[in-house]
Amino acid sequence: MNTFLNYLVVAALFAFVLAPVALGVARDRRIDRQLREAERGRRAAGPPETRSAARPVTAARRPYLRSWARV
């Protein structure tokens, strides 16, 4: 019985440590999907109708880093 409880504790600690990582990855994937959908929508809308319209500002995205410390 002690061996089973030891394995259960190790599995619980493992899940406890990896839960924030899994949630962060899921959040990043959701945000990336939303950005791709927004980019497709902007492309489908086409260029502005007037030549005097300002060019849209595009933010340069940093390379994807698998880290919680984003700057």
C-alpha cells in the first residue's frame, strides 16, 4: 500500500508542476489562432479604398520562446 501511495504522490506532484505549463501552452495556441484569424480577415478585407489612408501599423512579433518570462 505504501508503494501505491508513493506513486500516487509522485503523480500528483508531477501534475501539479506541469499544470501551469499546459495551461500556458493552451493559452499561447489560442492567442496564435486568434492572431492568424485576424490576419486572414484583414487580408480578405483588402487595401484601404483611399490612397490618402495611412498604412496600417504592424507589430513585429518576437520569435516564439517557450518561457514564462516574455519581454
